[in-house]
Amino acid sequence: MKAVQTIEVVHTISDLRARVSAFRRSSEKPVGFVPTMGFLHEGHASLIRQARERCGLVVLSIFVNPLQFGPNEDFERYPRDAERDLQVAEAAGADIVFMPDVAEMYPRQIRTTVSVTGVSERLCGASRPGHFDGVATVVSKLFHMVQPDQAFFGLKDAQQVAVIQQMVNDLNFPVEIVPCPILREADGLALSSRNVYLSDEERKQALVLSQSLKKAENFVQSNPNFAAHELTQLVQNHIVTAPLAQIDYVEVLEYPTLVPFESSYLSDLTSIIVAVAVKFGNTRLIDNIILPIGK
Amino acid sequence: MKAVQTIEVVHTISDLRARVSAFRRSSEKPVGFVPTMGFLHEGHASLIRQARERCGLVVLSIFVNPLQFGPNEDFERYPRDAERDLQVAEAAGADIVFMPDVAEMYPRQIRTTVSVTGVSERLCGASRPGHFDGVATVVSKLFHMVQPDQAFFGLKDAQQVAVIQQMVNDLNFPVEIVPCPILREADGLALSSRNVYLSDEERKQALVLSQSLKKAENFVQSNPNFAAHELTQLVQNHIVTAPLAQIDYVEVLEYPTLVPFESSYLSDLTSIIVAVAVKFGNTRLIDNIILPIGK
């Protein structure tokens, strides 16, 4: 822990590079990077703390990336609060906050796309076409700007972690991806910047997500020969007890490959993911649980 | 020029990275990179010499990348001569030659693709679908392995240079792209590893490529208000004087944007490219000339 800290805010790529280069010249310690879309909550803070523990320099980026939002999604109304973000970032131990504007990130029409097939097609990839191309492309850009040794991603977006890990492996990015556990409210709701959209009633009913995943966990523990469809059914049945819930998907996949889970593979397999996306009004929430299974 | 030099050959990514890191720790000088598919000729040597002049460490890669060959193209029969390549590389001043095998570059099925639209669709992009995706993807991989400050590409593949420059700009690779002029035989034939495929008669007739581009240059100089179709026609008319020549394309485009050239834009424009691809038997040759025009 640092006793005194002054967080540094940079807005341009060249200032960011100069700052990271200066650190590289003065230290052999690793550079850690936490890419975010801002409106930071305790989940982001936990990523920053993890980076702080492992790295000599911690760079946080805050950029709401238009490329990963569909035409009818919430890019415009995505919540923003730069001042509070800086307080959270500083308290958690970030050294540098990179806050570029859209013109800095996309000075002209971008013609290059990084696409990851396989892991990106199911789940949110099916519901949000182009979303993971947008994620992979902006993360490539950010990795080239920051040139970190380690990058920290929350498992709340487990599919995003899988897509980024696949991209890093395939393209030989010199970056270690560090997946970090989901943080939850005391009552189980997974932390998300989008939770602020929820009305009181929606917030209450949204508990069915974490509850249904807990039920899935219990079911797997007591039924080692479970079938995927039983698990899906169990989760769906619980979610629909919330009258405001509109299910986008409930899926049981192998993890981290994100291919459909077949119980016949059980002997080779070590983890599955139960992943859900549910809309409450206009707010789309996701949650998941990764369960060790097999042998 | 170094008086004594021992070129170092590495086959694995980890050896390559260790070697480049050791240099970085010992020197502030830039790292230069020359990616090739081997069967080196004087054109490659000129890239290496250019890198030698500007950089403290010169890395050459030799890898015939299956990803950028179509199913009916010459991947299998692409000429290879590792021993001679090392002599050429050493004589020209390379420090490290990276020669990975296919399993080192693609240890498992690759699921990530880097695509560049716009500059990659015409010319060879139209004749060789998927080719530039393969180029952009392997160059991304190589850039992440070598992490060079400067990378040297020959303008013989002018479209490749344009695609890589676009990718570097769009994805913020921390690499300067250095385009280098085409080298030619005394009689004008552009140097190419594929020239060895040509029979004596094909070799003789292949001179129509460089001759037709010379004619285009003269025409532009003496007809400042030329139209694109006049130039195309002139080049085609000369190429077809070679009975063995089968034209793949003759195009006049703006450079480096590679959009169709319209003479009405002349006032804004500073360069055009006249680019040709012609088959002689099974051998496909390309050539081009970049002409400053306008004001």
C-alpha cells in the first residue's frame, strides 16, 4: 500500500505512452492495466487492487467504446461520472487514468477489425451481433497504447475474458490476462454499472439471477450425472418467478471453450459455465457461475 | 557496417523474445524488423540494409505463411532455400533470423482474424480472397513477437504496405512502417522470389510489365490532364504484345488510399499507383509504379 498517492489523469495516447515509458526506464516491475468503461464500482476497484498487488505501475482506462454497442443499445445513456471514478480509482491504488475522448481513439473511420470466432458466437455474441468484434478491436488498440505486462478483467463478463484470452493466444500479444472473480452485493446481485438503471421493484426481482445460479450450483453438487437441459430448465424456472424478467438466454457451456456442454464429455471436462442474460424493462443484466465438475 | 558478424538463428518465439529483451536492456537504439517469406533476393537485402542503417538490432523473419495462400495457390511449391537465405541475411547485416515452423506459429487452430477493409479489396485483394486477412493476421502476430520500433516493407507489394499501414494506424501498433523502393534487374524486371518459376521465354516476355509502367510514367508526364482509362488502356495494350501474358488486373488508383482514381480529383491528389498483375503460365507476377501528380 502506498501512503500518499496522486493519481495522474492523461487524455492523449502520446501522454500515456510517455508516462509508461518513463516508468519502464525507471523500474523492472510489471505494468498492470485495467480497461473499463467507467462508472466504477467495487468490482472495478477489486481489479485495480489486484493489479496494485502484482504490478509496479497500474494504468486504468475509462472509455465508453461506441464500437461495441449496437444501434439500439445504451451507448448514449451509458452512465458516466468521471469525478467519482477518479476517487474510486485513486482509493483502489491506480497510478494513471487514461481517459481519451472518441476523437482520440477513432480520429478517422476505422477500417481494421479484430474478430474472434468460436468463443464469441454464443451467449452475448448471439444477442449482440458485432459486440465482441468491437471489444476485441478496442482492447487491441488499448494494449498497443499501454503495452502492459498484465491485464485484469472481471469474470462477470466471462465470455469477454474468453474472447480476449483467445485473441491474446492467437495473436501472441505479450500480455498476461488475469481473470478476477465476480463481486456481489450482500443480497447476491452481481455488481454492474448498469444496475443504476433498475427501479426499486426491478432491483428486487433481479435477485432471481444470482439465486438461480446458486440453485444450479447446488443441483450439480448433488447430481453429478446431471444433463445440461435439466440445469437450463432449473435456472429458467426460477428466473420466470420474477414477473418483470424477460429471459434473453440461459446457457450451460463448457468453460473456457464456450462450446455446448454434453454430459458425455464429463470425464475430460473440468469446468462448465452457467450463464444468463435477462432484461428488466430496458435494462439487460448478465450473470454467470463457473462450476468445477467431472471425475 | 559491422566488420565481423555472426548471425543468430532462432526457431522459437521464446528464444526470439529473450534475444530482443536482452538487446533492449543493453541499448536504447531502435529494433528493426524485416518480415519475409524467405528465398531472399537483392530486394530483401535492400530492406535489411535499410534496417541496418537505422537500427541497433535487425531481426529478419522467414516464414511462408499458409494463412495468406489460397487453396489453389503456390504454398507447397513456394521456393525455399534456408542456407542461401542465411548468407544473404548475414551479408546484408541482419543480427537475428527468426525461422519458426508452422506448429510454432499456429500451435492450434487460429480463431482470430485481423481484417482491413477499404485498401484491401481491389487489386490483389479481389484476385486473392482472404489473402490480406492472412497477411494482416500474421504481421500482427510477428509484431507482437518481435515488438520492433520500425518495420521494413518493399513497395513491390504496394498494396500490402497500404494494408499494414492502415492496420498500424487503426490499431495503434507502436511500430513505424518504412516503405522501401522496388528493386529491379538491369533489364527492368522487378525482383521477386517467384521469378525462378519463369521459363526463359516467359522471363523474356515478362519485361512487358516494367516496360508498360515506364510508358505510363511517360504518358502522365506529357499529358497532365490524362484520364485513368487512357492509362489503363495504354498499359494493357503493351502487355498484350507478349503472347504468353494473361492479364489478371491493370488498375490506376489513388495512392495510398487505393480508391479508384478520378481525374477530377487531380487538384487534391499527390500520388497515383499504376498496378498490374499478369500470369505467365502458372506464375503470377505483380508490379507497380507510384507517380506523383497534380499541382
